[in-house]
Amino acid sequence: MQVNAQFGYGFTASTDLYSRYVNPKDNILSPSSGSALLNLGAGPKIWIGGKKFSFSAEGQAVLGFLSLSSGDYKGLGSISFPVLGKFNFKGLSGFNSEGQTGFSIGGGIQWSKTEFFGLQDDAKSKGVIRDYFPTYVVQLGWGFGVSGFGLQGIARYGINPDDSSSNTLNIGFQYDFNLPLLKRIDNPESAL
């Protein structure tokens, strides 16, 4: 039995079409914050595997510039740090040189914070605190990949281990760049 595995490194970026974060309950003001505009993320990613299947590890910083609570405005912005291990299949393996569809499934942990650009003084005076809170997350993706580039639609949902009413939801697009494979496309002689 012969096993051929490749190693790849690069980065991943994301655009959330919708994000929603529900803080641990404080019974003071609305704990949620969400946004459907300007949610951008980026971070490093590594892969190990082959054309049909790979495992990857990734981390991102996702900034929601216009995230807010429509029920009780307390401030603007959100930030989250998802760290995931993922199983990638077919076109999303990161090593497929021919264009193909594929899917991914993964899990990990995400730290999130709302009212990132400043919690308003009147909310602070009522006792509202906005610290980073963890959620255990599961992410599903489906998309297309070719020659070190992958584009997939994703949905990531998380629950807080300490407060069952607290959760996170991110829906959008993720873009993956496996740099060694992309370099081979730019310089075909390097693949010889």
C-alpha cells in the first residue's frame, strides 16, 4: 500500500453575507448583534492530503464593521476569531489541478465580541459588559476549486459551552489560496 500526501500552506479569506452573535445573557439589554454588510475576514491555512481528500487547519480574524443590535443600540462593530480543523473533499481539497466541485465539513472554537468599536456609556452604566465569549462551532461548505484556489459558500454555527442561550451564526463565502499549487500555475517549469 502506497500513500501519497501533499502539504500546502497559504491563506483563507471570507465575506459574511450575514453574521449574528448572541452574548451570554445579562438580563439588562438585548444580548444580540448582527450585520449583513461589510463582514470581512482573513487568516492563515495549511493543508495535508491529496486531490480527492485533505485535512486543513485554519484561523481567521473576522471584522464586522457595521454590526449592531437593532433592538437596543449599544455600539458598533463585531470581531470574531474562528479556529477550525476541516475535512475537504474533491474540488475543495486544495490539491485538485482540474476544476471540480466539492464540499467541506469542520469544527473548532470561535471567540467573538460585539460592540467592538465601543460600548456606549449609558449601556455601561446599566452594567452591560461585552467581553470575548467562546462558542464551539461546526462549519459546512460547498463550492468549486481548481489549481490551489477554492471558493465555497459556508454556514458556521456555534454554541457557548457556559450559556446555552448564547450562540453565533456566520453565513457567506470563503476563498482559499494554496500558495505552492498557485506558484506551479504561474511557473509551469517548477512542476517538472
